[in-house]
Amino acid sequence: MNSQNASQSLQSTLSEANRSHVLHYLYAHGISSRASIAQTLGLSAAAITKITARLIDAGIIHEVGGIEGRKNRRSIGLELNPQQFHIIGVKFARSLVEIGMFDLKGSMLALTDLPTVKNDTIPDTIRTIHATINTLLADDPSIVAIGMAVPGPYLRHEGRTAVVSSMQGWRTFNFLDEFSNAFRVPVFVEQDARAGVLAQHLFDPASSSCRNLAYYLLGEGIGLGVIDDGRLINGAQGAATEIGHVSIDVNGLPCDCGNRGCLERYCSAVAIHDKLIETGIIARADQMTHKQACHALFEQASQGDTAAQTLVREIGRYVGYGCVTIFNAFNPERIVLGDIVAEGGQPLLDAAREVVDERVIPELNQATDISLTKLSADAAVSGAAAVAVTQFLDHPSRFFAIT
Amino acid sequence: MNSQNASQSLQSTLSEANRSHVLHYLYAHGISSRASIAQTLGLSAAAITKITARLIDAGIIHEVGGIEGRKNRRSIGLELNPQQFHIIGVKFARSLVEIGMFDLKGSMLALTDLPTVKNDTIPDTIRTIHATINTLLADDPSIVAIGMAVPGPYLRHEGRTAVVSSMQGWRTFNFLDEFSNAFRVPVFVEQDARAGVLAQHLFDPASSSCRNLAYYLLGEGIGLGVIDDGRLINGAQGAATEIGHVSIDVNGLPCDCGNRGCLERYCSAVAIHDKLIETGIIARADQMTHKQACHALFEQASQGDTAAQTLVREIGRYVGYGCVTIFNAFNPERIVLGDIVAEGGQPLLDAAREVVDERVIPELNQATDISLTKLSADAAVSGAAAVAVTQFLDHPSRFFAIT
């Protein structure tokens, strides 16, 4: 590249970056005047006029009637059109696959739950995913991207998951080979808890301004996604923040990953399901899915069953040990608990907090908020959509024509 | 700020960023032509001429005779003057304080070891630090900054360490209040292992291009510094990557931080010293400093003493458990072991690797390098200098006049 090409390329990179900043601003702040956007982003009036004109032409933003401007003058507002483009999100857990359609703000427009997956039905599941997505794409031309959330540790350059404890069939499956060129729109794949933290950041207004955010995924596996100073922690291969495989007891239970005492062995939906079958606390638990068994436990506990309540407290303490590790390893400002096991609700959260209060350095504990996700349970799949929405906001010109 | 001021300010931010990029480039690549710098950084010939002229005026870089250019033409080379400016580094451990003077490339020009610190001699130590630094500053006008490396968890906004297990006297001491305005040059304070990873990145050529690097500090405390995709992981309060307080056994030994089974309780120099006193493997260990006791153990093991060798292997296994956590939590490309306990050398590293081979996901293990630091033992204090050198390269105009 000669220096003239380099500076043209730099110019186009800067234009795209400014477009992205404007979209992120409107996404987070709602209706805003050109003046307030320009002021916050340090852009000239000329630059903001040019950028917004192109975004209006593309239909991604529109003008709204006079809003209160500075010095009490009325000015024109700008607003994002979150319905202008649609996103498909696909969530892969171990035995669960869900496909949802969303607008850019994460509102769910449609949801398909696929039949429970077993090691030997993975090929059928893949065929169904292709068919379902193709039908959605044929019916709705406004779909611009597909996000996929997959269990970690996900090797992002290879396109596959390194270990899926209790369901190794997924291990040989390559998400990028299978899906990246399969559809008319681009596909983005991310580890599920990392997708979850993006969803919290984009779709929960309480977390949108949080620069140090952790999403603690308590599902069929245990995962963690961390935004540190505004950026996702990925690791060299995409396998960082795998809290489910951090040991809480180096002499503890063996795990499919090779380690011992992995947190996942004590408080994942799979581990809880095993415990329910072993103890008989829930009748006919062996005929339930992992998710159904956990729901049944939480339901029975809420109705006052002592054995169920004791087990929920015990699970909550293990969730708490994981929180303590999250504090000392990542020091986030906020930890959000989500997915199947988080539906244990307040009693589970209380037990986890008890452990945190006992074991975390007071200065860190005081400065950190721990809460249950406010996104609806079905919205676990919204994390998959958030992966694609993030790409859309970061690189808008890849998704619609900029004239 | 109106938009004209905003764009002036943006211009000056961009100029400083470009200056910083040029310095970083020359720092990492050695003698380079203007053309190669311009090409790599995407800068125009005019911009590079202007930037380098100012850096030459300031004496931080100089021209060297004709070097091999593109198309076999001779061109003028540019080179950083690492001796043009000096840096003071101060390392605080629990009982150890070291003060070193360095050039910008981390070469040590002077070193002072302060007398062993006890809880009740901290005020004396502080007075000695002031006096020593003031003498160095008076004697050498080329000193432009002071870096300090302190035990974590260091609350960076407050200026103090939250817990210093086995030496709580430091806890009430505020580094920023005490030092930030005490000298004619700026002072930068960083958690010690984070300072250590900066030193590896800046001063060890083998790690300078590594974008996912971990420095595993095995000293009086156990610490960790992680660069993820080129950026330090800090956490909201500066207390992230505190591997020493990540539990390896939730029912294990209690720690001053409130947690149980903290890694630090098993393989820090303090824990090893306790073990040596308890077992009597090293004679008169109770009259030694932590560092002396560890040295004596490693020496005795290298001379073939079986009890000493067994203990080194046991320590190595605990170091290995910490490595396994580092893999699963941070997935770095390289883990460098340093400080007192790393002087256990190859037998200790072998024992740690054995645990890693047993317990880490093969795809991660294969892609990750674990090694002992190549920086000299005394150079532990070079981490403190690296904190200030990093600031110098990132914000050059704060340290010398740009005309």
C-alpha cells in the first residue's frame, strides 16, 4: 500500500468509525439532536450533517419533530429505527437449540424451539436449523445478519468448541464451516456467555453505561462473559473467561475437560439434574430434560418443600464460590446472573451473596452489584442476536448501502 | 467545548497519538527508515517528516548513517536514544523495597535494596524512600518519571492496597497521597504483577510482539498481570487478575482476604517459608527472610537433598494449579513465571507443566508457551520502571517539550 492509498483507506476507516459512533450514541441515548451528538463525539457540524444524511438515506435513522434543544430552542431530533433491520439469533446449548428473530433493540419477533438434541441427533438438528433459517430469510427481506451463541470454550479461529462436558458430540462440529457461507446474510459466532454480556449491555438500559460488566451464565454449562473497560475479554483463542472450568477444588470431581473440581460439575443444570435423579427429590426426574428438572426443583422449593429448599441453598453457595472467583479474577462493576439456574431466583441469589459477603474483600464487595438478569428467560437466545447487532453497530456499511 | 475547540483538541490528540505510535514502533523495531515507519503506521510522508523532526529536536531519537532501504536504495535510519531519559523504579513487596534507576530500555543503572520492612518500620522505610529518590533526582537531571510497583489487590482510584496478606501494615498506607506530588517528576503506581507484564512486553524481545501475555508473579505474594489483545486487564477498581486470591479449594486454608484456599496460601514465598520453619528442611529458616529461605531451599534441592526436592515438586504442582486457572480464565498465548519462587527453576517448571499437561484442554495447552522469565532476578524492580516507560511512550509530550 503506498501512502496515498493508506491515507484514503485511513479516511474511509475514520468515516466508518464516525458512522459507528453516531449509531452507538443513538442506540444508547434515544432521540437526540445533531448538536448534542456532535458535542459528545467531538465532531464538526459539517461532519455530523454529512453522516446523518447518509444514515437517513439508508433508513436506519429518521428525523422526529422539534425537541427541546440547548438554550431552550427547539431543534430537530434524530432517532434510530430499530425495526428497519431484523436479526436472527441461534442459541446452541447442549441439548437445546433455539432460533429467534429480533429487531435491533432485541425485541423478539418470533421464536422456534428445536426438539431436544442428543449426541446422535446432531445431524438432524443441523438440517432443521438450515431449513428454519432459510424459511425466515425467504419471508423477511429486512433480515441483515445472523448471530450464533455456542457453548465455550469456543476456539474462535477454528470455529469449534473444545469441550462440551456431558455432550461431546458437539465437539467435532465446526460452526464456521457449516454456517458461515450458507445464507444470503453474514453469520457471526460467539461463545454463549460472551454473547450474553453483549445482550445485557445492549438490551438492558441499566447496564448500557457499565464499562466493567460480567454475565454469569448458569445453564446446561457454566459460562462467563466479561466486558473490561468497554471491551470483551477474549483470550488468544477465544477461550478466556471459562469460569465453568476454573477449579474450586483441585482434588474435586473430574471433568471432561481434564481438570478436577470444575465449577460446572457442581451447579450447572446438568449437575443439578444428576443430583435430582440421585436423591429422588423430584419424582421422575430421569424422564425430564435438564431444564425441566431444574424448573421442577425451583417450583417445589417455592412451595415450601424443605429438601428442595436445602438443595437450592447448596446450589446457591456453589454459584457464590464462582462469584468470588469472578471478583478476584475480573473485578467487574456488575455481575448479572442468567439462564436456567438463575431461575432459582431470590433464594439462590441470597445464598450466593452470603458466600460473597463471607469471602470477598470488603472494598470490592461494596463496589459491586450482583443481580439476576432482567431480560426474559426466553431472551437467553437474545444473546445470539446481540452478537450480530454489535457487528451491525460497529461496522454499519457492511450491512446496508452507504451512498 | 464548541466544535472548533473540539476539533483543535482532536487534532492535538491525533498528533500525540501519532508521536506515540512512532516512538512505540522505534522502541520495538530498532533502527528504521522514515518510509518503513510511514508505511506500517499508514502516515503520509509529510506527517512522518514533521513528527520525526520534533522528536529529533527533543533528543529522543537521532539519525544514523545510510541503511538498506526499499529497492536496494540507501536511506537514513532513525533510532531511539534509550539513554536520553532515565526512569526510577520502586518495587514494594511485603518485606522488601527496592529502588532502581533505568534507561528507557530497562537497563539497570543503579540499585538500592532497603532494609527489611516490618509492620512497625513502615514509616522509616517511607522516609528512606523519599531520601533515596531525592538524591537520585538531584544527581541526574535526565530522570523524567518514577514508576512504582505495589502488591495487589491495588485499588487504583484510592491509591492503596486492599489486602496484603501476612503484612497488613501496608493496608492503611496511601501510595498516591504519599508520593504523587512529592517529587519534581510524575509518579505512576501499578499493581506489581501488572507492572511485571509490562516489563516482559517492553524489555524481553521474545514477548514484545505477543498480544496475549501473562506474567505470573511468584513472590512474597502471588500475582498476575494479563495483556489481552494488547491491553492490560484492570477491572473496575484495578483489582482484576488477582490470581493469588483465587481459591483452589473452597474448603482450604483461610486467607487474610476473607477467602479460603487462596493460591497464595500454598506457593508464595511466605507460605514456603512457613513450611520450611515447620518441617525443619532448612536449618535456622526462622532467622532468614522469606527470600533467603526460598533461596536456601532451591540451593539444597539442586545439591540433591531429597526432602528439598520433594518440596520443590510439591510447590511446582501448586504453581501448576494456578497455571490451569490462568489458562481457563485468561487464555493467554504465553505465561511467564517470575520473582522469588520462579528461581526454583527447571524442576519447579517441570512439576507445574506436569499439572498443566494433566488438566488443561489440549487445544489450549498446545497453543500456549510457559517459561521462566529471562529478565534477571534483580530486574523484578524493572517492572516498576516499565510502568513509567509505558506512560512515556503513550504520552510523550508530558515528559519533554515538543516545539
